[in-house]
Amino acid sequence: MYVLERRSLERVVTKTALTKKIAFLGAGQMAEALVGGLVAAEVCDPVTIRATDPLADRGRVLKSRFGILVGEENAPAVEWADVVVLAVKPQVLPQVLSEIGTRVEGKLVISIAAGVSIAWIRQRAPHMRGIVRAMPNVPALVREGVTAIAIESGVQEADVALTRTLFEAVGRVVSIEERLMDAVTGLSGSGPAYIFVAIEALADGGVKMGLPRQTAELLAAQTVLGAAKLVLEKGEHPARLKDQVASPGGTTIAGLHRLEAGSIRATLIAAVEAATKRSEELGRTCL
């Protein structure tokens, strides 16, 4: 048996609607996933969410889908908001912080910019009430995401609770030390892409063996979903669950042997390592 933080194993159903006004600076894919999850979970009324993006089309998409407020200018959105979510690329963050300046004074700021430290943000916007660094992932769009959060020292308990409520609305939440955030980016932040490749490859294998494409994709996707749910709900090490499927001399052990011959473990480990290092590079070179 192995134990994760209990709160992260259980799916927390948020029942309390937030009344705070939240501004998303950046209306890209991750912002869309978070906004969509918050609205679907009825944690936030759409009129309490505002998103900005220099591309007017992005704002129109979010307004059409979720009924939120949108705009192209960051400063008015920050002045309006109680909570500011920095959802822009790391390369753009210096310009954004310069734009909003002292307007973030007294506000809670949540950054989902990969590779950007709390200390770096604090240095450039010293008047924030508190800073939380978070790394959600794309399955937040269907409320099955996972978010790691690192809390700045001194952040009020009410702000920690608010942050957890936001991200629990779209999945599970784990608290970590900030020094581990790049590794989170490499694993769960980038991880959905690795799994999409695995689903595609499994489906291709089914097609090769004669299955219709649509059927093969359904079988592959549901198999991945079910296997993940077993790991989360049983709390057993994945290797033990694997052994329960692999009967002596059976089909599964034959397939596993081929996976090992293709170095699947080493390849996945290397993928996480490469993405982690890239996150570290973004933090060093893009700011």
C-alpha cells in the first residue's frame, strides 16, 4: 500500500459558491478549462468572472460558451477583481506585471505560468496580498484535472481555502513545496499529452488487429480511464494492480514483455525529465 494526501485521493465536491470576483489575465486553453469547470460546477456565477486577451476572438469564444465578462485590457480587469489569475505564457508575464502595476495591491494573485517563481512575481509586484503558484492541467475542462499548489509564506488561511475551492471545482488538489513545481509541470502538466499519445497508439494497435477505428478509440480511452480510477480508488501500487491482470503464460504478460523491450518505462521517465528541465529553462531564460 502507498498513501497519497487523503484530500487528494477523495474527489472533493465543492458546494459553496464563491462571491469573489475573479479576473483571468489570458484566455488561452488553460484559462478556458478553468473557467468552464468553475461555471459547470456552479462555484462561480459567470458575472463574477472576467477574462482578458489581446485577441478579441478568444474573449468572444469564452463569452459565448460561458457567459462571462471579457475584454482586451488587463488593468481594468485587475481593478475590478478580488482575485487575479495570471494565465499568460511566461514570456509575456513581465509585460503583464508592468501593465497592472500597483493595481494588484491588496489582491490575491494566483499564477499558473510555468517556471515562474513566487519570489520573482513578488519582486515585481510587491503590494499583492498574497501569491499562490499553481499548476493545473487540461482535464480541468471536464472537471477531472489535478492541480498542484505552492503557497507563499504568510498567505491567509481564507485565501488558501479560496484557492483550493477554485481548483477542487475542476478536479483534485495537492499541496507541494514550490521547489517541486517544475517536476509537477513535467508530470501532470504535460502528462495528458503523453496519455493522448498512448490512447492513440493503443487504438492504432486495435485497428491493426481488425477493430473499427471508433470502437478501438473507445476501448482504448475507457481502458485508460478505468485503470486510472482503480489506482486512485484502491490506493494500491500500480505494479500490484498490473500483476493482478498479468496471468502466468497469458496474453497480458506477453504484451508487457513487448512494452519492456520497447523501453516504455525509460521513455516515459525521460519525457517527464525533459519537460521538467524545459520548465526550469523557461524560468531562467524567458523572464
